[in-house]
Amino acid sequence: MIQLPDRLKAGSPYPLGATFDGLGVNFAVFSANADKIELCIFDPTGRKQIGCLELPEWTDEVWHGYLPEAKPGLVYGFRAHGRYEPENGHRFNPNKLLLDPYARRMTGQLRWTDALHGYNVRSKRKDLSFDRRDSASAMPKSVVGQSAFDWTGDVRPRVPWHDTVIYEAHVKGLTRLMEAVPHEERGTYAALGHPRLIEHLQRIGVTTLELLPIHSFVQDRRLQEMGLVNYWGYNTLTFFAPERRYMSGEQGGDELRFAIRRLHAAGIEVILDVVYNHTAEGSELGPTFNFRGLDNATYYRLVEDNARYCVNDTGTGNTLDLSHPRVLQMVADSLRYWAESFHVDGFRFDLGVTLGRDGNNGFDPRSGFFDVLRQDPVLGQLKLISEPWDIGPGGYQLGNHPPGFAEWNDKFRDATRSFWRGDQGMRPEFASRISGSADLFDLRARRPWASVNFVTAHDGFTLNDTVSYEHRHNEANGEDNRDGHSDNNSNNWGVEGPTDDPGIRGLREKLKRSMLATLFFSSGTPMLLAGDEIGRTQHGNNNAYCQDNELSWIDWSPLNTAEGHSLSDFVRRLTAARRYYPLLRARRFLHGEVQVAENIPDIDWFDERGVHLSEEDWNNGDGRALVMRRARRRKDGQLEVVTMLMNAAEVPLTFKLPPPPGLERRVIIDSADPNAAEYEVEHEVVVQDRAVMLIVGTGDVD
């Protein structure tokens, strides 16, 4: 056990966090408003505090000190002294042990107790009161870390955006029930690199694995008291340490690194879903874990005329203030750490609008957050995706992010579901979405890939449930089925939930294929929800954030059934077609203004008669048929035409193929007959009800 000196050496204000240099450890932590910060050292178990030493220096608002002879594995925390003036935004309480915001590792578990709060929760004065109980016994502790992982030979796949196919998954849920994975590794980082999983991802054409949050996160007290858990992980405790629940052994960080390396070797990228808009400390009535105790007035956005209260643009109680340079630095340092130490290939930013809010002045695409990422030589080269909304004023900003960012396009989801449900008047909106949403994204040299198209995501119905339930069924969440979206643009087609009726089952399967074909044949970046390719169900739960059980875990057994294998194989065919035909992954927006042959623009629209849609046709609310024709000149001079025939009507329709004549045309995909081989077609073709057909034609046309 280390022998503590009477006083720390001065050390350095950079880098922030705990840094081992071979002779000792430098500690540096930011606080603009603290009067004193102590470094507290614990025994290896984290149960006994050995001693506290004051950080001796304060440089550029960074407190720092150096502990000779200290090594990786040292267990520590901070205590911050200063004013306890909630009405002025200050909540310093040295009785509360604080995690290092830059901690790479942690030990021990969070144990919920009222002592975690800086105030007496039973006091009538609420957060204006002061709590003198020591929280150390209930807190996890920071651990000095060091990684010597050898990345030699690792090559980032660097999949071009226009070739990207994203697969959104939860680390645990993805492999918890995958029998090919050793039992002790199921649901862990290690399982992400298992050959069977990689083989499956390659088979269905996935290029990019997007993981739900893996930053260390908190199990909410309310959920624990209800016998539930925080499964999704959108409640971050620290932004540098991997979540330990997904580790199969003590070296969980390296497990993740090994998995990423294996995925890279297979040509698959890894993107992390990250939550920098808020922390696990909640509102002003929440606990004190780190940021609140170190400098509440700096880290969080506070109400301008009453700093006692947190701004709540996130719906979670607090909002990080990324307009402050030190807070922004922490976010950038965290991102760079994951990019460099774990070789991740990009990030999806939860509630990305919050990150672009300039203090309390609203969303600004030229805010510091966007500027820092875009100019950074490391981060600017990665895939950056924003969830373009929050609940704050002006919180819906789809299409308003700067170049270099892609955005989740919920309008694509809603239009696709509504069109195939047979809703009235959907043709204009549906056409805009499947052609790349140029009305939203075609500015500032952005490209179609900026629209991340999805029909389903972790938040909401699965694809199977979208065609099986009209109403949410979230009773298991303990909120009397009030949580989750109430309007899902879904349909049960006659029976709520599972049914043995062969007609309903057949229709549901066809609709799933039609929506999947729409997803992969549309301009933009397709994102597939893990398990949708095998018919995964959550039994109507559209908000399974608290369900760490078979309801959320992917059941892989459908791959052994005819339906499950057929759907998976259909997805494989869709992604293969997308790779083979460039028009299905256009690099630029098509507006019908470029003539690739006489009277053949790069994109055009028709109805089932092969007639251009007039303004009256576009506005015909009863229209259920739509044809999108895209055309290009190949390098050999031949004209290539890709035509999507879409029939959302209740009956089969005969489609007359639009010009030009003289092409050799083949039906490549038919969602009504997923196993059909390609076949030639000439002038017209029958498209079954609620089905989509892809026809490719080539020929010498002037």
C-alpha cells in the first residue's frame, strides 16, 4: 500500500485526469469556483479512505498535484470545498466524495442512499439545506488507469458514407441469447468480436455497427425501487470509463478493443451512441456524483434569473453547458479518447440539438461544439451523426446541422410507415423522403448521406411490432402504459399481436419486406435496427428502456425457422442490390434537372399508368401507387435505369413501365415474392398489393 506524503508536489494542470508517467501520478481537475480541492486515496477495495491531500496548485482554473510512487490501480476520489449557495448556483459540499470526470476506470458500485445528496432530502428547505453525511461508502471510486494495447496493424475500414449500412444494437441484447457465443461472454464486449456475429453482419451487408451507450451509467433509483433497470444506458456517470456491466473479465476495456479490432479486420466500423447533453445527477434535487460537486455553476446551464434551478432542455433534469470552454473541452477530450484509445469510427449524439445550444440563446449550427468537432484533425475525419431534436425551445432542428454531420431523419420513418399503412395523401411526402429529403439537406454542399433513414430504432416499435400492434403495450414498465409514443403509424391488420391467421401473417411479412426494401432502395444512409432482419418482437412494448430481459434481448432462434431465415436472406439481397447499383446509393441529390438521355432526367416520377404525375395526381389523396425512376450513364456509355414500383393499395395493380423503350429490363426484387429469381419483363408488370418491385433496365439509348 502506498505511503502518503505530507504534501503533494505541484504537478501540472495538463492533461486533466490522473496520468501515470512511470514515476508517479499527476492529478488535474477543473473547478473555477472551488476554494480548495482534496485528493482522497482509498485502499484497493475502495472501502477505506487512507487519507486526503490538498491539490496544491491552481492554474487556469485547474487544480493539480503530483503523487510520487503512485501507480496504475490506485483508487481515489475528490472532495471540493467552497460556497454552498444554491441560489447562486454553487453547491460545494466536501462531505460528498466526487468521481474524477476524466476517470478511465472505476471500482465499486453506486449504492443509493440519501447521503448521496448535497442537501438533506427530508428537510422542508429541500436543496437549500446542507447535508453533512459522508457519501464515500455509497460511491464508486475512480481508479488510475493505463492502457498498453497494441493497435499495430489495425486499419480503420473508413467506409464511404454513400456505401454505409448502419446496424443499431445494444451490447448486451445483441448476444445475450446467441448460443454460439461462450456462456460467460454472452452480452459482453468480448462477444462483439465473435466470429458468428461478424459472419451474420457480413452476410446481411452491414458496414457499420452502432452501439447504444457504453459510457459508465447509473442505475436510476426510481427504477431500482420498481424492480427495473436502466437498460439503454442514457444516464451517464462518466464520459471516459466503459460501462462495467458489459465486461466479462477485469480487462473489460481491452475486451472492447479486441472486439473493435476484429470488427475492423472484417471491414466493419464501430460507432458509439454518446450522451453529452446531460448527466446522471438530475435536476437541482438530484444527487452529487461529480460535476455538481466540482462546479455546478459551470458545468450546468442554470436558469438566468434564478441560478438555483437547472435548465431542463433534455427532459432529464439538467443540461450540460457546452458554451463554456472547459465543458466543451471535456466533451472533445472524451471523444478523442474513444477515437484514439479504442479506435471507434464515429459517434451518434443523443439529443444533438442540446449540444448546439449557445448557452440560453437557442440552437446555433455555428456553435462551438460543431466548430470544434469539424476542425479537429481526428474527430473531423470520423462519422458524426446527430439526433436533431430536444425538448427545449426550437428543439426540432432536422436538416439544420452543419456540413459533416448526418442526422436521424424521423420524417423518413413516419412517411414510410404511413405510406405502407395506406394512409391518404402520402405520395408527395413519401416521394421527398425516399429521394433523399433534399428539401431538408440539399444546402451547404451536403449530400444525400446526411439523411440517416430508418423505419425503426431502439426507441419505438420493432419492425415486426409495427405491423402487429396498433397500440403500445408497456405495462411491464410500471407506468400504467402511459410512457412511450402513443402514435406509432402502425397497424395490426386485424388482430392485436400474434395470430395464427395465415392471411394476416402473410400480409405482415410482406409489409415488413416492403418497408425494408424502401429503406435500402432510398437515397440516404440506411439504418437497420438489430433483430429486425429476423422478425424480432418486443410484444408491443415501444419503450423498453428499463427491460433488461428476454423482452429486449435478441432471440436468434428465428434464424432456424423458415420465416426468420427468409427475412434475413431478403435483407442480404437488398443490401447486395444496393452495393451493385450505384443509383440506389446516389452521391448527389437528384432533382430531375440533369438529362442523361433525351427526355430521360436523372430522376422522374410516374403512376401505375406509366404517366407523369400531374399536380392534381400528386394531390390526389386516394393515390396509393408511385413509381420512382432513376437513371445514369455507365462508363461503357450504356443507359442504366433503376425503377421502383410501389403499390400501397389493397389490391394488385398492373404497372405500365415508364420510358425509355428498348431497354433490357429485369425484375431484381419483389417484396411479394422474396425468393423469386430475377426475370425479364417488357412493357408492364403486376405488382401485388402492398408490395414494392425493383426493376433494372440497361441499353443503348441516345
